[in-house]
Amino acid sequence: MTTSMPDIANHTTAQTEGTLDWVGMSNIEMPMMVASKGQTERMVSAHVDAFVNLKEAKAKGIHMSRLYLLIDDLSTSGVLNYDSIVTLLDGFISSHQDLSDQAKVEFNFEYHLRRKSLISGKEGWKSYPVTITGSINKGELTIELAVDVRYSSTCPCSAALARQLIQQAFNDKFSQQSELSLTDVHDWLGTTDGVVATPHSQRSVAELKVKLNSSVNDFPITELVDLIEDSLKTPVQAAVKREDEQEFARLNGQNLMFCEDAARRLQHSMNQANHFDDFWLRINHLESLHAHDAVSVTTKGVAGGYQP
């Protein structure tokens, strides 16, 4: 009777010798308690990628179950924060002595926040895609936080063209009248003939990634969301009454922006937030006029840091 099971990874050499940059697992489904600065710890449904390098050219492979069990232990008895990611990465490497000296892990999940409406005071949930990545690569520790925020952008060019059509419509309506009645103009502006054209707007996405350091243990998810939404002024809404929709229309009209404008606004705000070691941002205007998107990308500009 067989009393032990074969261990191919330990007792078989590679068919073809060679080192590998990364070996591991992708898209592991795992609940995680997340520590976000200013928020109570909460459970999220995460998808996790876990990797180590394979520096031993003759080794058959790594021990993937060891990576999984370390992540599972964090899921069941720990909290996802800066320190726990450092511990997890150290565990990846120490569980693969003589095989690996580099490790990385990535957590992807939706983070929900209660957001207040613009005027009515109603509240609703909004979901923000978050990615947290940690790596030890050539002895260098890097931990990054990325968040996507959706907002509305109204085209300045389209707004100018719409205003011109409204002026032309006004001239056609009232140019033959010797005297203008304020009431007539006021009433006319409240009709579809009075506002004969409107500028095009589109749902847009700001992607922001920051490099963290050990001075921040709980992830600043809400801080980044607030910074983006306050900078761009027109985040998509949750609970909306008519007064909120009207205010949203006003904010769009007063915050006309090309993708370049949005990128520069956010770049300026991030340059004031000097507690992040580095940042990378991408603005995506998902065009309603064109079949393509308008995009701007920029970074903090740190030597050796993020590249556009």
C-alpha cells in the first residue's frame, strides 16, 4: 500500500532548464477585510494575483499551494493594509527558499462609499474599482494603490458651437421687433426653440495610481476619491432628485473641459498632496461625438519613477 504521494515539483528536474521572471496564480477569488483611512474596516470580494520568480534553473516549479494558503490566512485572520502586504510578500519568498527571491501580489475589488447628493441631501452607494499591488523586486519594496473614478465631462468646443446656434436663434426670433419685452425673452428661453442646441457631454473615467510608503498603513482610498471628485467637480451621482439633476447640469456648464483640462486639474491637486512618493494618472473621455476616446496621461515626474 502506498503511504506517500509523489511530489513532482521537489523530485523532478525541469524538462528544459531556465529561470522564470514570474510564476504563480491569477484571479484567486477571496474575501478580504480592507483597512481604509477614515473608514471602518470592511469586507470586500477580491480577485488576487500571486507570483514569485523561479531563480533555480533546474527546478521543476514553485509551490503554488503555499502562496494560496498564505493569502487564505490573511483572508481569514488578518486585515489588508500596508504592513500585512509586506508580511505576505516576505512569506511568499520565505516559503520558497532556494527557489525565489522576488514576489508580487495584486488585489482587485470594488470599494463602496456612501455619497451625498448635490442639493437634496439624499445619500446612495457608489462603487469604485480599486487595485492594490505589492512587490519585492531586486530587493526593492513597492506598494501601490490605484482607484478609478467616473465623472461627466462637457466639451468646451461643443458648448461654444451650441451658444452660437442659440444666438442665431435669438436673432431670428427677435431681430424684426422694434422693442423687446423681458417677459417675451424670458419665456422664449424656457422653450426648446430658445435652447436650440446643447453641448455634448460624456461619462468619463479618471484612473489614478500612487506609490505609498510606510508612513501610511491604512489605505487612503477615500482621500484619493475625494481629491479626484473635488478637482473635477462633476462626479457621477448616486441618489438624485430634480434639484440635484439641475445642479449637476449647472456644474457641467461651469466646468467645461477637454481631457487635457481634466488631466491638468488633477495633476495640480496631486502635486499639492506631497505625501505620495509618486503618481500616475490617465484621463479617459468616452466620447459621445466620436467613436473613439480622448485620453491624457501624466505623472509626477520623479526621476526613475512612473512613466507615461
